[in-house]
Amino acid sequence: KAGVTQTPRYLIKTRGQQVTLSCSPISGHRSVSWYQQTPGQGLQFLFEYFSETQRNKGNFPGRFSGRQFSNSRSEMNVSTLELGDSALYLCASRRAGDLTGELFFGEGSRLTVL
Amino acid sequence: QKEVEQDPGPLSVPEGAIVSLNCTYSNSAFQYFMWYRQYSRKGPELLMYTYSSGNKEDGRFTAQVDKSSKYISLFIRDSQPSDSATYLCAMSSISSGSARQLTFGSGTQLTVLP
């Protein structure tokens, strides 16, 4: 069974640009969450989608947005990039009906903002 | 103050040592407790999961939860160089809406020296 797939794995952008990251969850998983990981703040929750609807949102500015498609694939977008947005962006999927929070993570998209 | 506190380390031990990793938390609503392991340039992977106070053992790994003290631990016996990774504690509650959101510790970087 294929795991969570994230693309691109690495990217470099400059301040003011925007970026779109893609995530394909494990087959059959309908919930997709996004996390930002930085050395200073650790893993921070961005948002979660289920059946194309955003169910939860973390404490991030409106420049961070996401969406989910009917095939459960998800994208997140960051507009007007800032230096502080440099981070590893992790996508995770969850089994249907799971209440515990067990997540299956992808390998992440490492974003560098210059 | 963060909801989950974890000593960031780094922690360096000789091969064969017993390793103790710890997290404290402040939110008494947390019911599910997890330990994730993250190798360099990879996404986190679930290592252990518990939902009650007490110990849970899996091979060389033991997860311990003390809800009265709001303290969780992960013990690694007979540590191996392959255990070198960052260990993240994570927690979630069963409250509606937040059950799907994990709160992570900042991670402890462990190096096991051969």
C-alpha cells in the first residue's frame, strides 16, 4: 500500500511569491492534515480537510490556505511568502472513523524562502 | 507556556544504554498519547500509542503515561545506532473538533553512538 505522497520535495522561492504544495493520502484515507515544522516552533497544525471540507484550522495567517479534491488529494497554498515561511511542510492522512489522532505522514515538502 | 513541553536535547548515549524521553502537558483533556520517530529528511512515523495511564511495551520500547502528573515517557532498552532520530511526543483529546488535531512536543534529538 503506497504511503502519503508529497510533491515537490524541495523548492526555493523568493519573498512575495506564492507556492502550492500537493499531497496524495493513503488510498482509502479521506482526512488530510497539514503541519508546518521548523526548528524553533516544532510541528504546528495548519488545517485539516475531510470530504473536501475544512474541519479544523490552526493559528496561521490567511496567507495559508488549502483545499481538498473529491479524490481526497489536497493542496496547500502560501501567498506573499515571507522569510519565516521557510519550513518543512508535512501532510498526513488518517483512517476513516479514527478518533485517536493517529496520523500517517508523508516525507514533506521543504520550502526555502530567500 | 506551551501545552506540551519536551526537552529538545540533543541527547547522546552509547550503544546498549537505556534511553528515557519525557514530555509534560498542561491540558487535562488529552486522552490519547503517542510517540513519533522522525529520521533525518523523513516524515514522522508512529512508534507507540496509548490511551490510559500505565505502561505499554513493544519490543525494546516502553511507553509510560501518568495522567495524574500529566507526564509521559518513552523508554528505549538496549539502544541501537539505528534508533538515532528525533522523537516527538503527541497528544489529542476526544473533544469534538479537536480529536483530529494532534499537539506535538518540540522533539528530542537522540544519537546512539556505536
